[in-house]
Amino acid sequence: MARFMGRSWAARMFPGRRPRSRRRERPEVAGRRFRPWLSVRSVAGQVFVLQLVIVLLLAAAATFALVLQVRHDATDEARGRSIAVAESFANSPGIVQALHSTSPTKVLQPRAEAARKGSGLDFVVVMNTRGIRLTHPNPNRIGQHYIGGIEPALHGHTVTGTGPGTLGEAMDAVAPIFDSHHKVVGAVGAGITIQKVSGLADRQLPLLVGAVAASLALATGGTALVTRRLRRQTRGLDPVEMTRMYEHHDAVLHSVREGVLIVGGDGRLVLANDEASRLLDLPLRPEGRLVDDLGLEPHVADVLASGRDVTDEVLVAGDRLLAINNRLTDRAGGPPGSVATLRDSTELRALSGRAEVAQKRLKLLYDASVEIGTTLDVGRTAEELAQVAVDRFADFVTVDLAEPVARGDEPLAIGGVEMRRSAVHGIRSDPPFYPAGRIFSFVPSSPQAFGLSGGEPVVETDLSEATGWQAQDPERTAKIIDYGVRSLVTVPLRARGVLLGVVNFWRMKQREPFEEEEVSLAEELASHAAVCIDNARRYTREHTMAVTLQHSLLPRALPTQSALDVAFRYLPAESGVGGDWFDVIPLPGARVALVVGDVVGHGLHAAATMGRLRTAVHNFSTLDLPPDEILSHLDDLIARIDQDEGPGGPNGSGGGGGSEGITGATCLYAIYDPVTRHCMMARAGHPPPALVRPDGSVEFLDLPAGPPLGLGGLPFETAEVELAEGSHLVLYTDGLIEDRRREIDTGLEMLRAALSHPGRTPDEICTEVLDALLPSNPSDDIALIAARTRVVGTDRVASWDVPSDPAAVAGVRADVMRQLDEWGLDEVAFTAELVLSELITNAIRHATGPIRVQVLRDRALICEVSDSSSTSPHLRYAATMDEGGRGLFLVAQFAERWGTRYTSDGKVIWAELAIP
């Protein structure tokens, strides 16, 4: 049995760790916490006494050293200062003359005192060669012999000495005084008392005492902290109680049914309980040996000696499966090493293995439900099926769909139908299968053909022996076998009773072949993917129908006209067909109408509604109405359509068929006149048009913002602007400037930047605008029109004012003939004369106010007669005996087109004559 290596081992291995059994302390144990911690019998008390003795010895040694050092430094300083002052004074100017004077003391005493006070010495004494003082700080001592030896000085040497003096024990220096012949004529003695210099010791001694006191305080505090730490670690237990506690822990450690191993930082085993010895078949007394020398299997020894954290790692040890957990012991400042626990999980592993397989399959099915069918694209859905199954269920996946399915149609019969490889995905990038996009047919002997005919999955565990599969393409199948593909599961894709194709799951030789129990998982994957593919197929069919309808309703070519150079772009949304539309409509008088609109919503209903609105706009344009009136008529039309085709029907009784109601539409209608260069515009909830002037400046025209069509209740307003020749008018739908990732204001600024470049054609403008603003995945249709303005020059327009007098008709008629002759239109002169005569005569006879005639030469000859009357003439057929009523009939016969348009001042009757 493995036991603890020592009673103090746990305290060293896990410092500060509390025992699990938290017994209540006995009163006497708790009371002992307050016993004197400085008791000499305790470890803390003994440590404290030892620290106290060491501190006192260090303090005594420091004091002795300080005294010696101060004494030595004081002596050296006193000697140097004395020598310097004595020699300086002895060599000072005039001292020799003062010695030879009749009263040397009178001259030298002030100078000596000044030198003494300036140098900080205690005395500066000048003496003669007999040693008699001539100066002294105490005047009473002048004339007495100098105390000390001056013999060396009389021989020309400076001498120093220490001894008692008149001021106490002092350090003095005697320097000779030389005359000009280098003869000693006297001496100077200078000195300072040792006590005065050694005052430094008195200043440093308090610091030494303070340091000693601080050391004692730190020793006392450290002892107290150590004592508290020891008591906290031992929980106030004495050795007997600690022995009992560790014996209890030892019994628990060796009785648990879980192996425990403790490994030191040097890789040696510190402790192993009985269960660990049994599970690992450890030798007797393994403690202290290296883990690598215990006879363990290499992978088990590596984990125990790795020095890394391990959680529930399952390893094979003999015939057992061991779940190992390993934790490091040095995380919280503990000693290096690790603690490992072992559990025998052989039986549990078998059960958990089956549960893990089931869990992985459920996870795969869940991921398939999330990742397959994210788009309504048949090809993309097939690729998602292949991607979700690769690596977790199969090594390679191929998806083959019937050729009509990719177009959105239903295959009438799978047998003999051509298949298209829609997806190929695998663990490697060079699969030997048919590439995506390849069209082929399955031979009757192939497992795919069997599966499609019977509607059941087919498993081929060994493809090298599957002769029916090899008959599909012997050369290709041989490459697949050489590549290392081993087994196959093919599952038909069936949704709503329709067979769409087949999915093939392939595995390499490195994995186990498919088993029968795995077929159900393959069927689940194929079933979910088939529903998603069928949804995408049906959407593709509806989308194709909507696109076809939309393209048939949009203008395929622009009409011929001379007022504008027009270019357009139309891009349907990727997510579904919308209701955006545009139009360029020629109007009488060489004018042109530009229309752009957007029906809210997507799909067939939006496309059909767009076609109805476009037809209505054409019909209303033939009436030659101003833009605001055309928008009003469209608003009324949509309101009636909503009422008739809403869910409640026209009477609200549900008899309307329950079709989808219109949620709204926007429209912008503009009319440009190349003669006056005026453009009238009105909008119903639509973004404002952009005007690009010839210099490249861009302005978003501030048109009155009417409500969207279908709301009703609010009028529409028309704004009129004058456009310079060569200006560009840009109309667009909100899909161009609005996107999920940017606001409308940002889109407008981007459009402004894309348009602010002069000198471009309308087609170049459309291209560069789409390059700058087109989103990567447009979620809405985009309609864009760029129109450059032209102007009809004055040389192609002629006009005359006509008095309300029938006699004036002949003169106007003659003027018109002369103008047509100048234009070289003699061939239509007779027809124009007849038409204008009838129109002018009718205006004079039936209208009031001023009458004006205008002739415009364009692609046709346009004759216009305007008056102030709002009454429109109408064509009627005169009887045989009627004298009148044939004028407009003749106009209608000779003119290509004719009609009436109303203005703010009255009306204009116009007629277009073909120019040969």
C-alpha cells in the first residue's frame, strides 16, 4: 500500500490549502490562539530571540565601526585643513616685513584672526624663531612659548601633530616662514580641536539608533505575521491533531474508487493510492521513481509527465479504457508538479460511443436543416447538400438532377432522361468524377438507375466488384477505383411525389464502407435537400415566367424622335421580378414624354400591374394632357383596380376573386419641348430627377413631392424648368440609390459624384452610373434613363399672328407658301395650304381672341393653329346636301395625324404632314 512520505509532505506540496473536513474547533483549541506568541517554547518566539540577538550584534558592530571611521576621518580632515591654512598664511604677502617691523603683533594679530575665522580653525599663531607667540586668539597668551615642537619648521619643514593644547586636544600644523633668501625667519602654527571635527558622529548616531529600532520593529512584525500564517495554515491545530487529520485523509485517499497520482516537478512519482496502483499495475513502493521508469505505456506516461492540463482524456492502458484528468499544482504559487485522477471507463465508453454516434448524426441533420436551402437557386441548393455531408458522412458527394429540373420544369419520367451534374464536392480538389455541368444518362445496370426506378436507396460496399456500376463508364470508373474510392450510397431525390434526381455519397479506402444502418441518415439528408431543391425549382419556374412577362411588357426599342438623345438600362432584381418600368413617348409638336415608375412588390402580380400602368400611361399621353393630370388619372385607375381586385371584391362580399391588392406605385412624368426648351414635370412619390448641365454641375430638381399613386386625396403639382441645349436629364427608380447597406441620402451623393463629369454621351452616363452605384446583390429592380436635350432652331420654325378676319387668311396662306418654298418643301405645299386654310378658317369662325399659326419642320411638317377658346372641334361626316362640315374630314384625310391639346391660354389644333 502506498503511504505518505512524511507528515509534513502535504503542507509542503499544497501550502495554504484547507482540509475538506471542516471540524468545529474545540473551545480549548480556540482558546490557545491567544497564548503569548513570543513564548521561547514556540518556534516563533525562538526565531524572534534569534533575530533580536542578530540585530543587537549588528548595532554594536555598526556603532564601533562608526566611531572608528569618524575618528579617522576627523583626524585626516583636521590635518589637511591645518596644513593648508598654515602654509597659506606663511606664504601670504607682507608677512616677512611684518616680522621685521617694530611691532609685529600689531600687524599680524588682525590678519591671523581674520584667517582663523575665515577657515573655521581654532587658532592661527605666528611665532618667531625662538618659539615666542606673536599672535593668538587669546591675547593673554601672546609673548609666551608655543606649545609643541617647532624644530622641523625651523629647518624648513612643515610638521603636524596631535596633542593637548591651550584649547584642548587638537591637531596642529607648523609651517616655516621664508624670507627672500629662503631663510627661515619664523613659523605659523594652525590647528583645530578634534572634538570640533568629530561632531559628525553625534549627527549620525541617531540615524543608527533609528535603524536599529526599525529593524527590531520589522523583526517583531515579521514574527507576528509568520505566527498568524502558521496558525491559519494549521487551523490552530497542534501536532497530535494534525497527525490524526492526516491519518484520516490517508484512509480516505486509499479507499476511494478513483486513482490518484501526484507527480513532482522533476517527473518523479510523489504519491499513488491503491486504485491507481491497481489500474496501472504499478510496482511495489513506486514513490520517488521517475514516471518513465514505472513500466507504463508510453502514451499514459507522456500524459502524466507532460505538465499540461488534461480533461477526461481517454487512453488505453492494457485492456482498460482510462479517463484521465491532469491538473498542475503551481498555479496559485504552489510547488511544481501535477495531480492526476484515473477512472475506469471501459464499459461506459461502449455505451457513450453509440450515443456519440447518434449525437453526431443528429448534429449533421440539424446543420443540414440550417445550411441547405438558404437560397432559391437549384444549383446552389445542390452544392449546399454536398458541402454539409462531406467529411462528416462521406468523403465525396455528387448531385445529379434531371435536365428539366434545372429549368424549373418537372421531369415526365426519370428513365432515359438526361441528367446534369449539379454539384461535386469532396475532401480533395481533384476528384475523378464527372465535373459539374456535365450532361449524361445512367445505364440501366447502374445503382443510380436502380434507385431511380425503384425509388429506394442502393448501397455498394465494394465498388471494385460492382460490375453494374462499372458499366456506366468503364474508363471513368477505373479512374475512380484507382483514386481510392471504396463504397457508395445512392439515394433518389424525391419531393411531393416527383423524382428530381439522385445524390451519391462516396467513401475512400481509409474509412469504413457504408453500412445498412447509415442508409437512414442518407435518406434523411436527401429528403430534406429534395424539398429545398423542389422549392427552388418551382421558384425558378415562376421567376422565369415573371421575367418573360416583364420583358414582354417593357419597351424593346426606343421610338424615333428628334428632341432627346436617350439611353436606358433596366436590371431586374436577383431575388424576384419587380414592377419598375420606363417609357419614351413622342408627343405632338416634336415634344417627348419621359416616364419612369415603380410598382411596390415583386412577382407576377407586380409585373402584370406594371404592364397595365404602362398601357394606361400611353393612353393618357394620347390625350396630350399635362403631367399633373396624367398622374391624377393614374391615381384614380389604381384606386379602382384596388377596389375591384382587393380581397373583398367590388362589393366587399368576397366575390372579387381574392386576388392580391396593389400596395402602391410611384411615377415621374416629364414633357420636354425642343422649341421652347421648357420641361414640365410632376412626380408621385418618386425620387427627384437629376439635371446635369453642360458644365458638369449636377442638381436634383426640387419638384413638388406628390403622394404615391393609389392613396388618393391629394393633388399633384407640375413644375416647369428651362433646359440648356446639351443638358442631361437623368430619371431612375429607388433601387439605384437605396440598398440594405446604405441610406437614400448616401445613394444620392454617390449618384451626384457619378454624374458630375461633362462631355459624356447618355450611354456612357448609364454605364458609369451603374458601375458606381450598382449593389453586389440587387434586392430591387433598377430602371435608369439618361436623356440629352436637343433644340429645334429658329430656322426650322415659323409663326404668324392672324387677325380675326376671314380676309386675312389669304395673306397668311401666302406667307406659309413662301416659307415652305425656302425649306424646299414644294411637294407638300398644296396639302399644307389646304390644311392650314381649314384650321385658320375654323378658328376665325368659332374661336375668340388672338389666333396664331406656327409651322415646324421636323421629321414631319407640323402645322399648329392656336386660339384662346377651350372648345375642341370634332370630326363629323357631312351629308350629301350639307354645305359645310367637311373641313376637319379633309384635314384627317390629308394629315398623318391630327389632334387638339389644351394650354393654359386655350388650345392648339395640330396636324402632321409627311415629308417625302
